[in-house]
Amino acid sequence: MKRSAFVLVVAALVCGGISAVQAQTQPAPSAAPSENVIVTAPKARPEKAIDNYIITYATPTPGLDKLARWKVGICPVIAGLPAKAADFIDKRVKRVAFLAGVPAVAEDRCRPNIAILFTPQPQVLLNFIRDRFPHLLGTHYTSQTERLTTMSHPIQAWYATATEDLNGFLQDDDLQRDFFSAPPGSTMPGARTMAWSGLHIRDGFRSDFTTVVIVVDSAKVGDREIGALSDYIAMLALAATRTFDTCQNVPSITNLLSPNCDASLKVNALTDIDLAYLHGLYKMDADGKFLLQRGSIAWQMKKSLGGS
């Protein structure tokens, strides 16, 4: 979906979805003293733990089966929080994106492509999205909609993606539609074609984020420090995952809301492992197969972190 349309959708969500359920009193995240991203350094970084981190966190797109990332600069919009808290999260997410190597937004006034929505009744909001803007849920079959729109964690994310071909042509992902993959220069009248390299390992197709929607159950995270929430949200906004409660066997911001995670593995800021993963994601060969992409990220992480 075009970013200009996303602006209208976010406005509708804020007015029709968020506002409808904001009448109830909701706890606000506690304030943080600094806007800087704090990176903590875990003492142990065994190679197996790094591999497991990638295997459990990295989630490929349903249609292309590749890892998606931002090709354009990110532009978050935050709703359901006081202006000061929303501004803090906005700056924090952009800062993490900068550290990860995500492209910067060129224009002064960007068009939103990431919606971060705080609400005490997330299921009401999700029902609203399901009924009015199902494309924001990302690529899925109709039979998956009910499961996809069930809020089962304090914070969840939904990713809409597009496939970019060898020539840079972008087509929104749709599991209901097939494409004819053709070498550059070939044509087929009346058919939608996408140019590819003809190679098996690197076929020329890339997966790009178009929009990301992050819903936060404010009733469940109100006692959390806003800096920790911001870093957790930043990870979701920059790297797709479906493992919202998996405990990594290393200190990681992704463990923040994991119920069965040891306290020693829970941190309140991004760790060097988290940032190494983001660096690897945005340095990998985007047109490679999923396993190749995962291997590239592992190599980058071990290069920067070292193994033991």
C-alpha cells in the first residue's frame, strides 16, 4: 500500500479505533531520564546461542520466504500516549534505526509507515483493523484472519510487505495471486511479470516492508520504563518476528516481556547482540534465499561479537 494511503488509514485508526477505547483510564509508561540508546554488553556470547537467536527471532515473509527490511526511511506515528511520551518513543525508534543502518528519511516532513498504537483494549482495535483495513495485517489467507487478529501478548506487530524484482519493480505481496517470473527483457501480454536473475541462490527478488503496525496493550505495560518499551518496540519495527514470548538464551531486549525468562536474561535496553542482529539484517544479501540470509546475519554477528 502506498504511504500516502497509510496516512489516511492511521488517521482513521486514531479517530475510529483508538479514540473509541481511550475513555477508560489507562496507566502510562514511567518516564526515562535519557533519550540515548543504551547498549549493554552480555558477558557470554556462545556461538550456539547466537545461532539460536537468529533461528528463533528471524521470520521470513509468507509469500517470498525471505527476510524483509526497510528500503526507505522509517517514519513512525505514535497514538494513545501523551505527547511527551510519544515524542520519546519516536526519537528512540529513529535512533535505533540509525544505529542499525536503516536508510534515513530525506524530507523534513515524512509520511508515516510505522504505526505504534497504545490502547487499553487492543482486541477492540484489532477488530477495527480486521474489518476496515485488513491489508495492514500483512500477507495472509482469509482463513488465517481470526488467529492473526487475536491479541495474545502485551505487544504484537503486523508487517505488510512488497516483493522487489531484479529491475526494482515493486509489487505488494498477495498469497492469492501468482506471478510469472521472467528473465529481464521477456514479455507476456496481459500477464504481470517480475524479472529475476535466473540463479537459484540469488534470484534477484527482495522483500521490503511497506507498513508495520505495532499494537501495545497499555493496561499490561503501564508499569514498564518507557526506555525499555521503546527499544523493544524498535526491534519489532525494524525486524519482523512472530516470537513475541520466546526467551533467548542470552541477555536481550527481546526477552523483556517473556514470561518464562530468567531475570538475568532480561534487560531494559538493547544489547550488543540485538544491535548486531539488526546490523546483520541490513547488511545481508537481500536477494538471497532465506537460509543464505540467515547465514549471512550469523557471520556478521559473530564477526562483530566474537564466539566462545
